[in-house]
Amino acid sequence: MKGLFICSLGLLFSTHLLGQSPSQKIFPINFSKVAIEDNFWSPQLEKVATSTIDACVSYTEEKTGRIRNFEKVAKGSGQHEGIYYDDSDVYKAIEAIAYSLKNYPNQELEANTDQWIDKIAAAQQPDGYLNTYYTLNGLENRWKDMERHEDYCAGHLIEAGIAYYNTTGKDKLLKVAIKFADHIDNYFRIPNKPWVTGHEGIELALMKLYHQTNEKRYLQLADWFVEQRGKGHGVGKIWDEWKAPEYAQDDIPVRDQRKITGHAVRAMYLYSGVADIASETKDVGYVKTMDAIWDDVVNKHYYITGGIGAQGSNEGFGKPYDLPNESAYCETCASVGMVFWNQRMNMLSAQSKYIDVLERTLYNAAIDGISLTGNRFFYGNPLASDGNYERSEWFGTACCPSNIARLVSSLGSYIYSRSATDLYVNLFVGSETTVDLNKNEVFVKQSGNYPWNGNVSIEINLKKAKAFAVFLRIPGWLKEPVPGSLYHYKNNKTNNYTVTVNGKPIKAALIDGYLKINRKWKKGDKIDLNMDMEVQRIVSSDAMKANKNRVALQYGPIVYAVEDIDNPNAKDGLIIPENTEFKVSYKPDLLGGTNVIQFRAPIISNNLQEDKEITAIPYFLWNNRGKSKMQVWIPEEITDIGRNK
Ligand code: FUB
Ligand code: ZN
């Protein structure tokens, strides 16, 4: 079912719900319909709404020239400040603000954003083109260098326009975005003039625009952009040698690609767009590509924290299994992109392994990108530190802060999904939503204290008893850390779980990682999922040299790290012998309230070995108490101390 309505200025917009994507199996419930009340996530959403968005606003309009650039264009003169892709940060901030305003209405913030939008609209050229860098530096040079992010910025503009319209009902930015999208379509696709987006992102944005407006030309343009790649008229011809075509996934046509290459954020945005297109066009070639690339990523290029993109040199993927810890790049934006892509893969397939990966990345590498205070950020998220690395207030290239802000503010979109008849529970987050299943309003209320423990309750309420299935995700981490062969639980130790409905054990089939609970649901029915959490020692495949004879600790979906601030000399001297016993406890006063893993283990310092009480904290919480040495992979034997690069 699709809702259609006329907006204030007569434009026709559609909201994309069910039935529009022919090959998509399930559809997320949008965050605007999900109220989150959760020990873990509510504080995260709140800190983004207050602190992170404040930081984005002050760096966008005061401390850097990002908004001034739009003012200068409107005025007709001035020097461009910053980097050629800085417009994108303004748009991404607006998108984050839009999501956050939905959760936390804020008139002052909305009024200020309206002013930004006026300035953006005033900077648009009569033909729809909009880019402050090229407009201030000479419009005659526009659309000449595929690496210069003009289309990437357009993509973020489109996403912002849609988000702001959906929250506020104000269509000014969306109309600007549509005018720019039409300009691009008229300039490139209609005359079929080759153009390869150097930094992907516009494809997924155009797919959002297609769903928003129901205008087929945006779907066609998105697909056209994807089809341009790998045909030799792309970026490889222009760039320096080190930016070979595979840097931007442009070495071979997308439907022939089987290995992950190049820049991690670009790749994630590309495959997210490709998944969106495939869900519309049923393009089996694209699905084959993504299946193969996904396997390649999780089997050969995936950190235990869910981070991707090991190398700084290309901000992306390196050789298979080459996953160094201290120099791990793992850009925050790449984790955000990994969440986007895996949600889309889940929607296409209804397989929970994609949510397993999404969850790992979200709870570890992604939210590591933001401080407890919400106003400091990691660009890269390494798995070990010599104590000199810390989050920053901002960056010259400031893609990460607003990216993590838009993800956290829209967290509600990742919890539930639905098919035409059934409900899917993907993430375990205290929340409420109402879903219309076959003309029956089903009210769902989830509670628990995940990820600190594994007890989750889901109440189902509906007016009239009705038969349908609740597909309950049984997390992959119960059995193995990551789908694929890269990591294992030592000694194949698994975690058990039980599921009851109204207190009684049930018989239900496990289908693609979801327990299918099919019954006639009635008011007040309650599902209880109880997952045992045990401290797991994770070992890596032998192919991963960096982690030889080392273990990482995990409890539930959370990966732990040891910081020297709790454990002096641990980074260079701690060993976790085979028989170590672990204790987990919740510390309400530590780092905003967190589980810790405690154990007694030897630390070697100055050639002296001494047993110490060790405290490990969740990886995503490290570096919130000043600079400190840190590591995730810890030697099991003395011989391995010091080899932690
Ligand atoms: O190029 C725009 C953004 O800057 C990319 O997504 C990030 O990786 C950083 O290079
Ligand atoms: Zn980034």
C-alpha cells in the first residue's frame, strides 16, 4: 500500500511503503513510527539531538565557511572556503537534524535550519545546478572532473531534502533537490553522455527520490549511473595512478564485480544504491554481484568490531586478511555505509545474517565514532592504540560527525520490518510501534536491557485475534561471532537461548536466522527471548597474521577492549591465558553505565610478571577518559607480547 498526498505547493509525493519494490522481501518500519525507550539507545539519541547536532551546527555555520559559501554564491562573489565537497556536510547535517527533530522537536533548531535552506535555495543556478565550489571558482569548469564530488554533493542534498520534508512538511529543500536531480538527468542520462560518479552516493539518493516522488526517471538515472561504471570512460583516465579505477569500483562493470575493492565509503554507498535498484528492477546480475562481494567482505576484510576499510592510503580495502589493528583505518563513515548496505541486503533476502553484521558494526565500530559527550569524533576506529590517538572536535574533511548523527537519529528504522503479512524483529531495542498487517493494527512493545543482558520481551496487542507470523531474529553471535570463516569462538563454545510465548516453550522453525512464530495472536500475548551471554574468547582464522595467538573478548554483541587507564601496562604486557575466568558486572557509574568484564591475569612489565585484576570495557567506550593505550586483540602467550601492529 502506498500513501499519496498533495503537498502545499501542489507537488505530488508518495510515501514508499509496501508493494512498490517487486523483489524486496521485507520492508523496514520507518523510525518516525517507532518510539524508542531504551537504556542503551535513548541516551545515544538524546546526546546526538543535543550535543552532536550542536557541534555540527556550530562548525557548519560559524567555525567553518560552509554556510558562508552559499551566502557568497547568492551574493554573486567571494572566495570559496574549505574543500570542494564541503557542501555535502551541510546537507548531511540537515538530514541528521531532520531525523532528530522528529524524535526531539526543537523550534529554534528548525528555524535556524530553515534559514540554511533559504541560503541553499538562493545559491541554486537557474538551470538547477548547485555547488558552491564550482560556482565561486568558475562555472565553466563544472562537470569536468568526475572525482570532484559534484554528484556526491547532489546525492546528500537529495537525502536532506527528503528527510526535511518528511519531518517538517516543508518542501523548499526537496524542490531544490529535485531541480538539481532533473538538471543532472537532462545533462547526462538523456543525451547519454558518459559520467562515472567518482564518489558514489547519488545512486541511493536517487532511489530515495524515486520512492518519494514515484518518478521513474530517478530510478532510471540511478541505474544509468551504475551502468556507467567499469567501461573505461570513468575516473581512471583522469586520476593519478594510485587512484586506479578499482579505487572507485570502476575497474569492471558492476554486474561482473566479485571482489571488494577500493575506497570503503564509496563502495558501501554504491552497493546500497545497487541493492535499491535491484529491489525495483529484479536485476539478478546485481544481486549476484552483491552476494559475492558481501562474502568477500565478511570472510576476508571484516574486523571483529564490524569496521571495514583497513588502509589509510586508499581509505579502503587492502589485501585479503590484511587487517592490522593499530593502523586500522575503519572510517566511521564506512561503518555507517556498512549498516546501510546490510539493511538493504536483509530487505532483499529476508536473511538475518545481514542484520548480524549490521548489529556488530552498529554496536561496535560505528558508535565508537562518537564520544560519550557527543561532541568529539573518531574518523578512523583502530583496534589498538599506543596512547596518542583521541577523538577530535572536528575535521578538515568532516564527513564522519554528521554521518554518525544521521544514523543514530534514525536508529528506529533498523528495529522492525515487515512483509505484507508478517512482522520481523531485527534489533533488540526497547521500543513501541504499530504495524498494519493485512488491515489489522498490531501494536508491538519491546523491552529488555540489551546489549547488557540477553532477556528481551515483546508484547503484541491487537483488537481482534489474528493469525500471522512474528519472525524473531535469533542473533548469529549466539553460535559464531561473524557469518563466515574469519573468526571463531574458541573451543566452539556457543550461547544457548530459549523462546516462550505467554510463558510456554514453543515449537517454531528457524528460517534464515529468524524463528518463525506463527499463531493466532491475541491481545496481551508476550514473547520472551532469553539469550545466554557468556564471555567468549574469539580467535581469528590462521590467515589473519595480525591476531596470531591472540584473543578478543565478546559478551553478547559487544566487543571489549582493555585500556591502560584501568590497567597500567596492559597494552604492552597483558596476557590472557587459556584458563582465565571472567566475571561480568554492570557498573552504573562508569562511562554512563556499562558492563565490564573483569578477570585476573598476568601483566609483564620491566621483565616482571605479576597477576593483576583486569577490567575490560566495551570497545566503543574507549578514549572517553583522556588518551590511553588500548587494545582489542590480546596475546594468550608470553611470546606474543609487543606484536600488536
Ligand atoms: O570524499 C568525501 C568523504 O571524505 C569520503 O566519504 C570520506 O572517506 C572522506 O574521504
Ligand atoms: Zn567519514
